[in-house]
Amino acid sequence: MLLVIFGLVVIILIIMLLSKIIVSIQYTYEQNNQHVTFSVFILRIRCFKKKYDLAEWSEQKLEMVDIHFESFSERIKTSYKVMKDANKRITEVLQKVRLHHYSWVTVGGTGDAFSTGIASGGIWTIKGIITGFFLEKVQLECKPKIHVEPHFQQRYLRTDFDCMVSIRIGQAIRALIKLIRKPIKLQH
């Protein structure tokens, strides 16, 4: 009897470790109102859903940042070292991640056609760099949707980002253990 119970526990544990965890991230920014929603699914059952209002959080963070011109060069060097280390760790994790849905839509304008055109080009560039960075590292299972819609006569900005990724629970645990053993140092 004890052997049967032990066998069932082992089988359930193996199924759990081989099953996928799916994470859905939805971010919206509209006229100084921004929020992000995280949803986590295990075995296609939503286990967690939380919406965070980022407007309050970003105001608190902006008050803490203190940058002086004299220390700016040193800050850039330190940030480069941190980003280099973080990129290596992020790449290790993202190689195991599958991307199921990716949509990033931005709508906006400055009120002036000329500056809206320039801003739209800049937004396309930034989106292309960020999207290219992540899509190079993950396993694609969808066609990414990236869109910028300029409103030439309107002063407005809205961006919606929506993505769904999955990773096997065993691989997620392994990545978390690696990160705990050797964390990314944010300051040198």
C-alpha cells in the first residue's frame, strides 16, 4: 500500500515538473495612467491574476533617483557591467521560453504633423530593438504584431503590450535556482 502511494506521488511530481506554466502579461499606458496585469496558468487553469497600478510606483521611484553630472560617466560604466551580466542570465532563461502571443500597439501624436512623424519613427526604432532582442532569444510559436499608428493632429499617447509565454515548470525551477545561487548584482 505504501509503495502504491509513493508511486502515485512520484508520477504526479513528474507530470507537474514536465507540464507547462503559462504567463500572460498585459501592459497599458494611456495619458499618465499605466497598469500591468499578470496571469499565471498551470495545466490550463488560471492560478494567479493580479493587476498593478504602475503610476503610483513610478512616482515613488522617480523621487529616489539622484543623478549628478560628475558621476554620470561612472554610472554608465556600472550600468553597462550590470547589463552585460544580466544579459547572459536572461539569455539562459529565455532560451527555454516559448512565445505564444506577442502584440505591441502604440497610438499617438504630438499635435504637430512634423514632430509626430519623427516621434513615430523613433517609436518604431525603439520597438524594433527591444522586440528583436527578445525574439532572438525565445522560441517563436507566433507571428509578432508590432504597430504604430500616428495621429497627426492630436496630442495623445496610448500603448498596449500583450504577450503570452510558457516554460516547463522543471526548467523554471532550475532557472530560479541558478538565479538564487548567483544573483545579478545591481550595484558594483
